[in-house]
Amino acid sequence: MLKNNSGIYLKAENLHNVLTNLGYIENRTNFFINSPLRTQIAYIAGRKKITFYEKSILKRISRFFYNKKLIKIGLYKIHANHVLITNNILAFYPKQQLVCKFSRETGTRDKNNLITEVETIEMANKLSFFQTPKIIKNEIYNAQLPSVWYEMLLPDFSLKSNKQKEKAAIKMLSGLLPWYEYHGVIYKEPYSLFSENRKPWSTNTLNTLGWNAEDHEILLNAVNKIIMTSYNMPYSLIHGDASIRNCMIVNGNVTIFDWEKSKYGFIVRDIYKLLQQPNYKELLTIYSNWNSKNGNNKTIPPDVQNYILTIHSNYNLVKRRKYYEERFDKNTCEKKLNIKKQLVLDASKNINELLSI
């Protein structure tokens, strides 16, 4: 049984007490998450049959519920009408304008991720570079199931068209650049992305990562060039997952959320995510101008930084294959894997041509 201060509640009175304290509930009205058959589910693996969603839900959070199923909480049908399962689980209560975020697991790493998110949002709220979600209440330090309650955000528009996505990405980048400056930008050589002690890669390394022999030379040359270069890239406190799915435009301003991966790292980790937009040239221009103003004569050009991150984000084909095989049929898996391989090979060619030692 969950403790009283956990995020999603088995007992109606537990949930009732918390929401009463928050001022969002009156009398004896209670919440419940209804059965998987009726709950609307969005799952990170993509749109599949509802039976797949049911299995995903049951597999990931059955440990928190009796009888291995989602059960009713309370007597009245006020639903958490949308449950989003990604690295965490989000339960949405639109009538009360609340969102509850809690971890799929209860380990130290998951708890620390939520602590990072809450502390980073609290720090961001003291600045004015961008908006962040309003925290209504958090139970992250002593809870059996750490959780955070947020005020639900209503975006000005949904990010469907390329133009809307580009607008959101530009606003997100424009908010993050002064954030980096505030926390201090230093310049570091990028070898640590591939080798902590600057030890060059070998063909054995590539074999263990799933690469065929015919691709070894081009990839080895590129990675070892990155490991050995004396040129540098900007390094600061980053978001860690700065894709446009983690921002909204609310009242004309950008709101950035999902800060649990925030840490000190290469700024291009954030930029790489944002440059996945179809119309990325303006974004690259903004970042290039910022680099020109803040960098030095040893700073790697932004497009080359992006090639480095392309390799870093996609080189482990064994891990990629396992991820795809869990979610897609064999043909789709191979197609997606070949796309990633080609991205790495194309980036490697550019690194070999453009990066100086």
C-alpha cells in the first residue's frame, strides 16, 4: 500500500486529504483513474493498438496497485482522463487544472531526477529568461513514490505545422542562451563524449557497438579526430532534453518544462535536439551568432558541433537495435536502424573534412 504522501493514491481519503490541502477539492468529491479500456493513453513508442497500451500500463505501474490493474479511487467519476507514459508517468486532471508527475520506478536515480527538476524550476523562476510550470506541491524527499503536482498549462497553439515548430524552437533557444551565460560558459575539448581518458577507439570498439567492417575506417577516423582535437565547445548548465516537445508557447511566451535531465554539459546537447526541425537554418544562424560573440579562436564551428553530437547520439547500434526491436516489426526496425547508420556516416565524413586537430 502506498504511503499517504505518494503521488497517485489507492485510498480515496489519501487523495482527498492532499487535494483538500491544496485547495482544489471540496466536500467529499474524489478522483479515480478508470480502467485501461476507457483511459486515453499516449505511449512513447508510438500509436499502436489499445491492447499494447494496456499491457504497457500494467507492466509499468501494476506494482503500485492491487490486483495488477488500475482501480477506482473514490466514489465520483472525476477522471484522470489522460495518462502519459514516457520516462515518467503523468496523470492529467483537466477539470482541476492539475498534472501529477511521478516516476515509473522508486529507485534513487528516479527520485534524484525529480529533485533535479524541482530545484532547477525553482531556480529558473527567480530569473526571467523563460517561463516554467508552476509547482503546486511536491512530494520528492520523503515519499515512497516521489511526485510533483503542477498547474496545467494551456498552450496558445499546438505544435503541428513546421512553422509552429520552428517558432517554438526559436523561442526556446532564445530563452536558453542567456540561461547558459548566467550560469557561466566555459570551453572544453569534446573528447569526453567518446573517451574519458582520451584513449583512441579501435575496430574492436566498433565491433562491440554493432558496426560492420566496411564502415570502420570512416567512423574510426572521425571519432579519433574528435578525441584528439585541441579545439573546444561551449559548456554550461543545460536542459538535457531540449526538444520542442518539452516547451509550450503560453500567452506569447515560451514555457520550458521537463528539467529532470538538467546538468552541466556541452551546450550543443541542447542545440542538437532543437536542430531536428525541418527549417533549422534560422536556429543554426542564431546559435552561430551567439558562438561568434562568446567563443574564441579555438571554438569548433556550430555545424561541426552538431555533426559531433549526431555521432555521439547514434553510434551505439546495439542499443538502438534493442530499442527498436522492442517497439517495431523487423522491417521497420531495419529501416530505422539504417537511417541512424547513414546519419552517423554522413556526419563522420563531414568531421573528417572540417574538424581540425
